[in-house]
Amino acid sequence: MKPFRFSLHAVHTLRQRKEQVAMEGYAAALSAEHEAVNQLQQVQAELEAAWREWNCALVEGCPAAALAQAQHYFQAVELRRQAALATVRQAERQAQEAFAAMLLARREREAVDAFYARQRGQYDRELQRDERKALDEMAQRRTGAVLTWSAAKPVAHE
């Protein structure tokens, strides 16, 4: 019997590559999301430190110009925090989309894998059937040869 040949080998290779690319895209999206969260945490820490410093200055007493300058600084940092928060949300959406793409690629590859398993199983069953058939034929030939030999051998009577 000829060796097993998967009829969709090229498709299987393409689906594996597509899944690999999707996994790499998901990893990159997770990394970008992690970086965006780190940036947001840094801006929030900067804002909290500025508020603590401003509260200390208020308790100790400070000129109105310093309060106005601090207010402008807080507004600028708050704008950066909002931008960082928007970046985090966008990175989360991209990570979810990349995850969905990865799952789709995996399902497509698994569909080809299932087809491969069915084709391979059918090939293996045919191979076993052919092997049993060949063994049966060999056994029949041997039995036929033994019967022919014993029939041809004269029986000696005493």
C-alpha cells in the first residue's frame, strides 16, 4: 500500500502559521496593554504625590500664586492621566480582538487537525484490512500447500 499522504497538508501548514502569527499578535497586544497600565500607574502616582505636596503647602501656608501654579500642574497631570486611561482602554480592546483572532485561528487549525485524524484513521483501517487480507491469503496458500503435499504423499500400509 502506498504511504499516507494528507491531502490538505498545505492548508494545515498555512493554518498553523496563521495561528502562530495570531498568538504573536496576542502576546504583543498583552505587552502593550501591560505597558499602558504601567504608564497609567506612574501618572497616578505622580498625581498623588503632587496632591500630598500641595496639602502640606496649604497647611503650612503659601502664596496664592503658588496655589494657582499647583492648580495648573494638577490639571496638566489629570489630562495626562485621562490620556493614559484612554490608552489603557484601547490596549484592552486590542488585546481582546487579538485574543478573538487567536481563538479563531486555533479553531480553524483544529478543524484541519480533525480532518487529518479522520483521514489518518481511515488510512490505518485500510492498512490493517490489507494486512489481514495478505495474512489470510498466506495462511490459505500454506494450508493449501500442506493439503496438496499430504494428498500427494503416498500412505504406507503395513
